Amino acid sequence: MFNWKEFDEMMNEMFSFPFDNKGWDKKTFKSSDGTTSYTIMTKGFGGEPKFNELEFLKAKLEKAVENQDFEQAVELRDKIKSFEENKEKISELQSKLDECVKKQEYEKAIEYRDKIKSLK
């Protein structure tokens, strides 16, 4: 039987040294039916972008085509197209959202967050 506690301890040890736990971005994705989810943790170094969602969607599209999952490929293609069409607006809203968080105006931040989600 697999010892999950030992596995968790090993992973925590592996990823905590020599790195600190600061600066990590965690993004969780769920399937449309809710049966599957996966989490990606990234950390940018030297001012590099921490997470590029568009590149991730394109990689996922390639994988769907490779697996001949054309229904998912159509869905991903449409998401990519929407994302690219709204990229400038999303960037502007993200800046406003970040500013609201700094000012602790969370009600406005929620509105911006929801607008960004709808554009994606």
C-alpha cells in the first residue's frame, strides 16, 4: 500500500529546499463536468512572466488534437480565439484589479475579476 503521508513529506522537503515558498503562483483547472482537476505551480525568476495562460491553452489544444479529442479541440480553439481578441481588455482589467487589491477595495476587485473571467 502506498504511504501518502510519507510521499507528502518527501514532496514538501524536495520543494522547500533550497527554494523558499514565496513567489509561487498556483492555478487549478477543472474539467467542464467537474470530474477531473489539476494544479499547476509556477515561479518566475528575474522578471520573467510567471504564467502564460494563452501558451498553456495552445499546448492543451495540441494535446487534444494529438489524442483526437476534437470536441475538446473545438472548445479550446474558441477559448484561444476569445482570449486573443480580448487580450488588451483583459490586461487593462487585470491592472485595475491589481490596483484595487493594493488599495484593499475588494468589492471592486471582485467585479474586475468576474469581468476578466467572462472575457476569457
